Amino acid sequence: MEYKFIIANFQYDKHIGLIQLNRPKELNALNLELMLEIKDAIKRMDDDENIRVIIITGNRKAFAAGADIKQMAGKSAIDMLKIDQFTTWDQIRKTKKPLIASVSGFALGGGHELVMLCDMVIASDTAKFGQPEIKIGVMPGAGGTQRLPRAVGKVRAMEMVLTGDFIDAKTAESWGLVNKVVPEELCLSEALKMARKIAEMSPIAVQLAKESVLKAFDQPLQEALYFERKNFYILFSTEDQKEGMKAFVEKRKANFTGD
């Protein structure tokens, strides 16, 4: 498939796919078409057995500076219900493979919500995060009022959502929104370094581990613990489990094949 608003590299590195948002004049504002392209590329990468980790990035000025306001400004409530744009986000949320965001410049509104949809985040020292929807008379609608409090707590989420103020990368790191802050020129390479480390692990174990971590946010503790235990037991039916434990005993590096 040819993409208009993203660049998708299915062989960016061994076992790693890269999706780059590509609306530079609009600071990668998230219109409906771009989100559909992201969903399609992620789905194809998720189904590709050679790909084990997916990196999502933007450009130096912006990861994504928000939703495309021009596309929404004239819509009615019924129009928005019919468009049902957040179905795309729900489908991205179901991605089995790890998603790593590499963020430089602005990650605002929907852009920040897309970052929070990822599993890990490497930010450059130029990154700015925020939920400024309140300044145009609306509120976050793609998870900003739900994922943000889970990441930073109620009072900080309230501050970001109700004032619309931005925070810098170091603040985002100290609040638990990003894994690591690096110089801008190292942002993508640092995300790649993390992706390579994960790609060396058993793909099945990574998938089930990611699934289990996400359950911590969706279910009460006892139900989530039961889910974790079930996934743990399932892994003992894989060849990778046999290889991993044998390699440990033999004091060598494991060679995981995904079987």
C-alpha cells in the first residue's frame, strides 16, 4: 500500500519496523487519513513475523502537534458520532508487538495521546508535551483524561488538562511519561537501541508480557494477577522457553526463534 501521510519502513533494522509521520507543513497534525494509515501500517507490521518491535516517530519540529482542527471545526456532535474517529485508536491499542515512540518537538493533544498509546517513550531534549484542548473549548478525547492520570497521578493530570500548559522533556521524565531524555540527534538511535534489545527476546514472551502489563490498567489486581499467571504458564509450551532456560544453564546467549 502506498501511504500519503506517513513513511513506513518494514525493514528499518533487523526485526524492527519504523513508522514516520509525514505532514511536516502541518507539524504532523493527526487528520483522519493519517490515523488510518498509521493503523494500517501497524497492523501490517503486527502481522509480519519478521518484525518484533515497532518504532513511531515524527520529525525534529514535531512528533505530532495535535489533531487536525480544520477537519473538526465545523462538525456537529452527530457528525462526530458518525465519524467515530476513535475506533482507529482502539485498534492501535490492540497491537501485540511493542510500540516505541521517538519524540522530538511538539507532542500535543492527539499527538501526546498517541505517545501515551505507545509502550515506551524516548524523548529528545527539545520535546514538549501537553493537552491544550481546553484552550479551544473542548477536552482530550483519545485517552488524555484516562491514560494521563494513570501515568502521572490526578493532580498533575488535572493541571495539564485544565490549564493546557505544556511540560518539557525533563519534567515528563520525572513524572513518568517518558523512559529517557537524550539530545535531539540521538533520539531515534536511542529508540532503536531499546528496540534491538527487546527484539533479541522471545517474541511470544514479549507479546504475553506486554499483554499482562496492560491488564494492570484494565482490571482489578486479583483478576490481573490471574491473567498474568495464565500467560506465564502458557510460555512453558514454547520452544523459546526451553531454549532460554537451557542457554541460562549452559551460560550462553539464547537464540530465540519465536516458536
